[in-house]
Amino acid sequence: MADTPQTALVTGAGRGIGRAIALGLASAGWSVGLVGRTRSRLDAVAEECVALGVDAPVAVADLVDPDAAHAAVAEVLDAFAPRGGLGLLVNNAGVVESAELPFAQDDPADMWRVIEANVRGPLLVTHAVLPGMLARGAGRVVNLNSGAGHRPMQAYTGYAISKGAVARLTRLLDAQYRDAGLRVFDLAPGVVRTDMTASMPTHDDRTEWTPVEAVVELVQALGAGELDVLSGRFMRAGADTPASLLAEADRVVAADARVLRLADLAELRE
């Protein structure tokens, strides 16, 4: 795999986990392109990144709009062109339903809003950055995912559907472009205290939260190429660390584990 520039694009970078990831990468010397919907929040994060000694171009866009998404990516890529292009994409931006309801009681329009934001956004942004990564023969993509993508849920149906779809996107990109130098990962952040989790009644009585620093540590390791052997696979902050993942990497790859797939009947008989 060719060398990748220490440049990253983080979506949903104005607050919450996206802000923490952007600042964590900046503290490790990465120049960080900040993309989101609210200019004032992005500008505030950009100031913090610049204070850490890195470039932090800002692009404002609603990422479900194809023209807006491509324009935002182009703006960041132009800024990073002198540095060799984009090395790392972190698809962090996402939403959840407005109400905690089972499917029959939920609003189909609201569920579709969630699916569109959580799937179309990463699809459009990844599609826009991929040509440069493939031309270089190297690049990394981190998709923020969730256990909801493979675990039964009593509510948040649209969110669960969207995360299952993102898991398939991760696996398909790995299958199609691993030999061309792309490395792509599913990273579940656990349950971090954010505006999103604060809006979800299921977390009202929660006393244990995943520290956002655990998410940042994994993103830093992924960006540095330390976990490339696990391309196409799922990991969870708070349960996994770079060290624990590396210790289990050979077994994970040999068993084709940490992916969303059907169990073969022969496996069930063993």
C-alpha cells in the first residue's frame, strides 16, 4: 500500500463525536477538513484545530444533497491538493428518529429521513473521495456504525436499517477495492454522551458511557494504518482497543469474523 498523506475529512465535525475525532486527529498532526451543516460550529472547531498547528478547511453542506456533497468534498480536496490529496475519510455524520417507537407506530417519513441521512451521505462523500485514493493506490475510510445494524431493536427501526446498510457498504468497498489500496472499516463508538444520545429515552437511566477518547484512539490507529489487516470489519470503542484488536487479528481474519453475514449451515453443525 502506498503512503497516504496525513490529511483527513470528517463529516458532522461541528459537535459531539465528530468534533472529538477532528480534534484528536489534529492533536496527532493531521490536517483536518471539517464538513457539516452549521458554519458557526465548524468554524469554532477549525479555530481549535489551527491552534494545534494544522490546517482545517471548512465546507458547509447537507450531505444528502448530491450537488452539495460533491461541492463540499471538492472544496476540501482543493485545500489538500498541495499535500498530496486526502488520506483518511471519517463518515461520522448521522441522525436518529425523533421518537422512540416500534415500527408500526413510527412515522415512515421520519424513518426514511434517518435512512437517507445515514446511508446516502456516506455513499455520496465516499464516492467523491474515492477516485483520488484509487489514483494514489492508497486511502482509508472509517464509517461510524452501531451494534444496532445487526442486533434486534424494539425501536429506532430506520436507524437500525441504516447501520446495517452501512455495514454492507463497508464490506463491499473492501471486497471491490482492497487490492487497489483502499482500507475501510466499521467503527461503532459505543454509547458516548452527546446531543443525540441525550435525545433518546432509552439512555435516560444510563450511568455508564463510552469515553469519547476511546473512539478517538481507534480512529487515530486506523488512520495511521495500524489496523489495516482488519479492513472490511467491525470494531467497537469501549470494548476494543488497538492493542486488543491486533492481538486477535489473525483469528478474526481466519474465521472471517467481525462482519455482517449469514452463518453457513456447516458452521452451525460444528
